[in-house]
Amino acid sequence: MPTTLYASWVERGKHPARGNPEFLGLIAPYGACTPGRLCAPFLPYPPSLTGLLSLPAIFAQISKKITYSLKLPRFTNKLLLGLSDSDPTDRPALVFWPSHRSTPSREANPMPNFRFAHQGHATAAFQLGSMLAWLPGLLLLPLLLTAADLPSPSGKLLEEAWYLVQLDQEAVGSWRMTVRETPGTDPSKSAFLVSQELELVLQRYGSTIRLKQEVSNLEDNEGRVEALTLKQGQNGKVLVQIEGKRDAEDPDRMLFRDGAGKELSPQTWSGSVLGLRAREQLPEKRNLQAGESARILGHEPLINQVVGLTVTMLPPEKLAVGGESVELVRVDWKPKLLREAAVELGSTSWWLDAEHKVVRRKMQLDGLGAVVLTKSTPEAVRLALRETKGKDLGEASLIPLDRPVPNIKQARRVIYRLRPKGEGNLFDIAGPNPIAEDLRQQARLMPDGSIEIAVLAGKKPDRVVGAADAPREFYGTSKFIDTDHPKVRQVAAMAGGLDGDCWTAATRLERFVQRNLKPDSAAPLSSVSEFLGSWRGDCRHAALTLAALCRASNMPARTTFGLLYVQKSGSGGSKPYMGFHAWTEVWIDGQWVGLDGTQGMGKISAGHLKICDHSWDKVDNLAPLAPVQKLVGKLTGEVVRVDVGD
């Protein structure tokens, strides 16, 4: 018996069961729909359509609206995926779904908890993640800055300081701070345009990554911030930007927007929030002595939040600066989140000379660890960087293992033991639940502070039908997994994502991603629709793309981040490691099943050790990678046991 199809208007962001859509009529019976899967993601169509519709009438009208004609004899579920010539996100969508009912209902959705394909982007607070928080794939997203609301840097230059940035005593970049006097929002008073620029040149498995970061404040003499900006980019490409400006009608509120001019959530902004220049001057102005502390408020643009800051003066200590031993005063800054954020903020330390000038800085960059900034000159910085190739983050992130695993792809189960390089345990590094647990993977804390993880190889699910009970976030669209983009849906249909049962379709999409991926470790992370223009990327791009194609084929999906068993050749021969990796999980028959778009095996192996997963719902940044970046480069590993056979 062919499956009956119903059609309803789905307005932007509304669910048919809860959004009171207009029922459009019964569509002629059609037998190509698999139970548990949506037959057609969306068909843009004029909202004048009402009443009972016949299938031939829809053919005739829809064929004029989509990018290819629909021929009646060949009308299959693959052709049901109609793509509009224009951007579909601003128009309603005609959505079809299978049902076992005999009559349509306005009150209930025939497929409970089903994620309908045409959903608007949900509004969410804009978060950028911790400082360069996208390092977990060891990709830093830099910040460039050209703000419309800040004056151009043409004011009188009052201060300029250059610093050489070092990672593990190797030069990797520069940090520059400038202070310019410029007219403020009140023409009768001067203001100060403060800019802090961080530039890094790094390697990732031999590919060069050039990163730049700039944060700017426009503040008055008391440190009151009138405007601020932040922009991020990589290899010359701008990726993220925010701008803030004090509300002219409410001075206790800061208005924010992104680089495209879209308004973001405003924030309460008291007069006690200090700007960048005021913070630099605070130890001297307050005459803080060793052992004394002060608490202030400051804005952290990289999570776009006001945070608490505790500054503590420590006793003088001698450090080598410029080849000489110099006595410097250490100042520690410890941030405290005042409301929930997707990431944690690290502490920062300064060392002041006798004139209260900062001659050395130390900060924690997730995925990199501690970087040291030493005051220098532009010429000395350029010379140091000219003589270095840049630290290879990919190689530095590998976790060495004590012995290899023979035929890892055939192993049924592998038990690993991970331990910190220093003292303590993984909970000290990553907080609670540092390692994910599920049907495939179990972890336990050992008495010595290490964690033992038993990892099973993935396998085909017992049943291969879809399940309608996955949360809606795993069907949705977001900045990076832009499922509703016409290009994503077109590629999903072309790759056969709408043909056959869910498992067959999912593994077909996995192989499609693996065949088309062009490995490029330096490629910046972007939306899936943009990535499909070049197919250049790494495991992160493959994981996001496979998730998007599965969702566009009406299968719930999410990304997974963790470690992958690899063997690397070197001067001493081939050695075993665990390296950062990303893959995809698809919801089939009520369980999450792993697939890897970089390998295309139709399953994941016992070499895939999962740390976390994420839907990317309501996410505008790379915060989903944060749990992995806390561990990368900080662990050693052992292979405890290898099981083969059934």
C-alpha cells in the first residue's frame, strides 16, 4: 500500500504541529517514501495554493520554480527535492511527510518530534569562544579589525609597544599595542583609541597558517568604554567580526552587531567596566603593593561578555630580559565568568619594570598552551620571525603511545590508558567528564590519576530504518552546518542521500565525502555550503559536511571530536600515536552510529576514541571543539589490551 503524503505550509522557524500551518490538501498516494524519513526537505511555492491538490497540478506548477524540470514518468523521491533559483530562506516552504493516518489533521504532526527541513536560524546570544578557541583542530581564527564605529588610527600616537611571541621558546609571532589620542563621542573631551594586535605564523602538518588578531577600545580618560571592535580571520580571510557601541539613549547599555550589520544581543554596561588602557595603568594608579589585590570589571570580546577580573601583585622576581637578569614585579590577572559561557578563560600574567611598564606577558591559548610575549622592537621581531618556520601544531598535538596496535581497523576492542604529562589527572585538565561514554565506549578513573578507556569498533545497526525521536537540533541548520542552503540539498540529492534505507544512504554519503575531499590542513573552517565550492579541508570539514548531507537527506546527525590511532613515519621508523580527529554520528534505529568521511569504511574503528559531540545548534563559533583542545598536547598514552575476532 503506497504511503499517503500530506502537505502543509511551514513558516520560517515554525513546526507544523505547533505553528498552526494552513493545511493545503491531500497529495496523491506515493509509495517511494521510507517510514521514518521525510520525503521532501522543502519545495518553495507561492502561498496562494489552497484546497485539495492533485499530483499532476503540482508537477506543472513546481517545474517552473525549481532549477530543473520534473518529468511525470520519472518523478521519484530524489526529484521531489526541489531547489529554488533564489534564496529559499525568506519564503515559506511546502513540506511533505509520510503518515499512516487516513485523514489529515491540523492538531497533530503525523511524525512526532520530526525535524522539518525548512527551519529558520534560531536567535542566540553571540559568542565567540575563548581566545583563539578554535585551536582544537589546531586552527586559530585570527582577528583583524576595521570598525565602522571607531575612528581610523590617525590620531596622535601616544604609545607603541612591540612584543615577540614565543611558544616553547620558539618565535611564532608578534603582539603590538598602540594608544592614540583622538576625539571621542563628546567633542569637548579627548578619548583614547587602544589597539592590541596579535599575529601568529604556525604550521599544521607542513601547511602554513597565518593568523591575525586585533581588539580595539575607544575609551575616555577614566577608562569608560564608548565603542569596541573585534574581527577574526585566517590567511587573509575575515571569519568573525563584532562591533559594540554605547547606546546613546541608555548609557548603561552596549549595543552589538556583527560584520554584516546584524544586531546582536545588547548588554548591560556599567560605568565600572574598564577599557584596555585603564587596565594597563591600574597597578600604578592604585599603587598596589606585593600581596595586594583589586577586583574590577572588564569586557572580554572573545566571548562578548563583561567578566570579573582579580588583579594580584606578587613579590619581585628576577628574569632574563635581553640577556640580562632584571628584577621585575609580577601581576596576575584571573578572570571570572559572571554568566554561563561555552568556554573557559585562562589567567594572564604581566611582569613590570621599575617604571611600571609591562616588559613580559604570559597567556594561555587553548590548544597551544602558554605563550610568552617579550617586549622588543619592530626590527628585532621581524628578524626573529624571518629565521623561523613556525611551530608545527599538528605534530605537537600528537599523543605518543607505548606500542602499536596491529591491524587497528580489524580490532574488535582496544583498551587505552591516557595520563597527563605532568602531575594530577585528566579532571584537573579538562574538568568533569573529560571522556565521553556511550554504548561503544566506557571509561574509568585509575588510582594513579590516569583514565582507562575501552573502545569497541563500530558496526552496522541491527535495523536500518530511521527514528523519529531525535531532538530537533540534530535536524537543524546553523552557521557551519547550513543544511537549508540549496547547494547542500542539491549535493545530498545528487549523492543519493534520498535513495534507499537510512543506513545505505548514510554510508553512501560517507563514501561520497571521502572520494571528494581534497586534503588541506591550512583550510579555514567555514560553512558547509562554502566548503562544497572547493572540497579543500581536513577531518573537521569532512565531519561537518557529512552531518549536513545526512540532515539534508532527513537523517539526524551530529559531529564527534576525539582522537584517532595513527602511525607516523620518522627517522626512527614508524611510531604509534593518537591524534586529534573529527567524524560524524547518524541517528539510526534509536542510536547514534559513527561514520568517518575521511575514511569511508562504512563504520568507525576501535581506533576512534571519542571525547565529545555537538549538534552545532545555535552556535556561531568553534566552541564545540573546546573539550578536545583542553587535552591536545597534554597527554601520553598506553595500549593496555587489544581484542580481535567476534
